[in-house]
Amino acid sequence: MSERTGCMVAIDGPAGAGKSTVARAVARRAGCTYIDTGAMYRAVAYRALLDGLQVGSDDRAIGELAGTLTFEFRDSDGGDHLFVDGEDVEGPIRTPEIGNLSSSVSTIPAVREHLVAAQRRMAETRSVVMEGRDIGTVVFPDALLKVFLTASAEERARRRYEQLIAGGEDVSFERVLANQRERDERDSSRAIAPLRRAEDAVEVNSDGMSVEQVIDRVVELLERRLEERDEQGA
Ligand code: DC
């Protein structure tokens, strides 16, 4: 299966639904490359912040900036890290501040155009499991399997809160929940490529499921799709 190219699995869903953990594990099991597109929007936000650019007044410059950056996912420190123009940005892009800013930056049409093009190029020479908000609807509408991964707002905020605390961040649960609500609202209501389930996506609600159960469910769905494809002689 890994000799094929294109998007094998598109995993979309709101913040904190567990997309990264699930997508990474599914990619490993399927022998595909895992691509975290949220990291790319975060990286543009991070670089814009370093350059002193502000969403609203400097959208044009932020769009241009997105077009000049080179993105590469590499194994580093036992995980997949995003390198932007050769710099490992994994640490700085994971803060709540950059999370928020990336949601605003992702509303800029030129930023989306550049990043979508970069994401499509990444699947030209290999098969990928890609996660984000618009993978099944915009980036790869022909993905072999589309999964819309959700969980209740409280459950998602609780998971993110625990992740942040484990990473040494000083945050309150209420702040994480409020922050997430704001981001969900912006990501779902923006004019271009808003977060929504593709019509042909399978919805998986992970409330009450362990991570392993969710991974097994997605792998099972993928195996079924691969069988169907092979039966059709594709
Ligand atoms: O998945 P994440 O939380 O790391 O994503 C950060 C932000 O990037 C998210 O709030 C919305 C945006 N994003 C997007 O607009 N489209 C994607 N495919 C992925 C992320």
C-alpha cells in the first residue's frame, strides 16, 4: 500500500478531538507518512509574530510570507517535528497563544492557498495520512477514507488541559475551554474552507472511547476501503 501516492486517510475535526494521536498511529500502522496541517498554520502564525505582522492590518504580508516558507516534517527527538526553512519549530508552535493566532491566520485566503498547494505537493510522491480541518472537503476531496473525528467540548478541553499541564504550562481548565470555544467558532464560521464534515466522511465520536479503540476503528475502516478498492480493481 505504501508504494501508492495520494491521500489515503483524511482526518478532520475540531480542536482537541485527538486527531494528531490517531492520525500518527494510523499512519504508522498503514506505512504512510503522517502530515499535521495544523502545524503548518501554526508555523505561519509563529513566523508572522516574529516579523511583527498583525492579522487584520498585515494580511497581505502574512499571505506573502506563507508563500515563501518551506515546510518539511522530519523525525526528531523521537517524534515528527515540523521544520520551517530548516528550523525545528515544534516547541514554539505548540503554545496556546500560537494556537489562537493560527486560527486567525488561517482565515487569510492567500495563506490557505499557499498551504493547500504545499500539502498537495507532499502527497505527490508518497501516500499520506493527513489531519486538519479541510482535508476531506478541500485539500483531498478524493481521499480514500475520510474521517470526521469529534468529541464533546468538555472532553476535548479536558484532554488538552491535561496535555498542557503535563508539558509544564500554567493554565486553568476554564481558560482552555473558553479558548477552545472561541477557536471552534472561528474555524467553523470562516468564509473559506470552514471546518465541516465532508458528506462522505465517516463520523467517529470518541467520547467514552480509549485512544486505542479509536485507532482500531479507523484502521478497520481503512482496511475495508482498501479491500473495496482492490475488489474494484483500482
Ligand atoms: O490542529 P491545530 O489546532 O494545530 O490547528 C491550528 C489552527 O490552524 C486551527 O485553529 C485552524 C487552522 N487549521 C486550518 O484552518 N486548516 C487546517 N487544515 C488545519 C488547521
